[in-house]
Amino acid sequence: MKSFIDGMPKAELHVHLEGTLEPDLSFALARKNGVTLPYDSPEALLRAYDFDDLPSFLAVYYKAMAVLRGEEDFFELTWRYLQKARQQNIVYAEMFFDPQAHTARGVAFDAVIRGIRRAQEKAAAELGVETQLILCFLRDLSADSAMQTLHQALPYKHWLIGVGLDSDEKNNPPLKFAAVFAAARREGLKLTMHCDVNQANSREHIRQVLEDIRVDRIDHGVNCLEDLALCATIRERGLGLTVCPVSNRICVQDLTATQLRRMLELGLRATVNSDDPAYFRAYLNENLHALHEDGGLSMPEIVELVKNAFQVAWLDAPRRAGYLEQLQRHVDQAMPTAPAA
Ligand code: ADE
Ligand code: ZN
């Protein structure tokens, strides 16, 4: 099963590029940029990863970004993730980035996006890994700041597939950003928003993303299971849910395997993703292993989750069909009697 999972062609739809910053790269960039880290070694930095909820994780995550200073740093960050993606047989990824976390420190928007873009182009050419980029607004900053960031991004619109909303959800409902997301939609961008797991007002936030914002996808969204009407809307619209099991295990002490199974039973297009793999110490394959080994999900359930990611990805029809065929070939080779992928 492990080699079957590792060999599957996969899509990742919920990975924060800043969340792929590994301790060894942190140290290399700190040295290069003259930034002092309050740890002696990458191992000591790893030991400081003692978060157990979303705010305590975010505090570590934002602090660590101080080492990312110039275009080359964003290139290196992205290139390392994409090499890791290749090793994991991720053939397609939609990746988030948090520009406000960098522009607030005096890093130019242009340096951030240009570094990322160069790595995307190199990965497409040299690794055969196709990617698209999603700009995330930080929901604990103001709606004005998000709108300014959107305007900063518009000259690079052709490098973006969509916009998202992340960071601390407490007292930062989707509605706060209604005007920004409406403007992004008018620019032709796709819309997604985090509805993190077990947050205050989770169900109301999911209602807002569905009815007020009318997103094209929901990041996390696990609490929809508490309200069958929300589930019905998500199913009817065929919306994807990007669930992040190991992230959930760390931030809410629940791998959410039973919730993923329930989503599949209800006909919801749930997918599996890594979120911030350098911090949660699990890339996409490790998330799938955990679901099988610790969560008891079966091979057909894993196949369905992986298939869903291609089905809800922001791809055109021929590319989607090509990836689904690739996946079906892998399934047929591994288990000729398995249900169609
Ligand atoms: N930023 C990076 N990872 C995040 C997560 N899991 N939730 C909200 N914001 C994030
Ligand atoms: Zn996330």
C-alpha cells in the first residue's frame, strides 16, 4: 500500500509555500542574509515546533519567514518544494503564497512573485511538475490591506489562478473580505477561502463562503458535516474541500479520517493535502500513509480522494482528463480488479 500511494500520480491543492520552509533552508538563508536565528542548529529549530493549535502554529510560521529576503530566496523555497513534489509523484500543484507577510517586512511584491514564478517555470520544464499560484490574503489584517495587495498583484494577474484567505480565523469572518473577493472575481480570478477546523463560528463561516462570497472551493471546511444543508449545497455545486489531515492532527488533535470517510459517503469532493509540510513534518504521501495506517482508510477510499483532487483542480478539461487517465493507469497496474478511478 505504501508503494502504491507513493507511486500514484497526485495533485496537491492546499500547500502554503512559506509552510514548506525546512529548517536547513532557514539556516542557509539566515547565514546568507545576515539574519540571526535564536537556535544553534536546524535540529534545535525543529525542537521549537511545539504548537498545538492554529494561533501557536501561526506565531512560529510568521517568525520563521524573516529569513526570506529577496527574489532568489523565494525561488529557492519554491524550487525545493517542487523537487520534493516530484519525488512524491505530485504531478500538479496549486500553491498558496502570503505576500503581505513579506511586503510588511519591506520585501517587494515583485521579488516574491518573480522568484516563485521562475521556480514554477523551471519545474515545468525540467521536472514535468505543473503548477498554478494562489495569492492568499491574511485575514487578521484589514480589508483595506487586502484590497491594496490585490491592486499590487493585478499587473501579475496572468501568473495567478486565484485568491485565497488564510491566517487567524478568530473574529475574521469571510464577510470582512466580501468586497475584495468580488473585485478579484471581476478580474477573472478563482476564489477559495480557509474555513479552518473547529474554529469559533465554523458553520457560519462556511455558510458565508457559500452564500455571500460564493467561493469556487473551500480550504478545510470539515465542519460542514455538522449541517446537512451546508453539505447539500457543497455537493450540488460540486465544490472541492481541501482537507489537511496531519495539519489537523497537530492543530486540533484529530486526523479527521472519519470525517473524510463521511464526506466521501455524502458525495462531497474531499481531497487530501499537506498545508504546511515543513512544520507538520508530513508531505502529501505522509498524509495519505497516515490516513491508511492510523485512520483506517481503504485503498479505494484513498484512490477516490486522490481522484477528487484532479476533478476539482482549476484545470481545463483536456489536462484534467490527461491526469485522470494517468491515475487510472497506475490503479489498473497495481490492482486490476479495483473500481474505476
Ligand atoms: N497559513 C498557513 N497555514 C495556515 C492554516 N493551516 N490555516 C490558516 N492560515 C494558514
Ligand atoms: Zn492552509
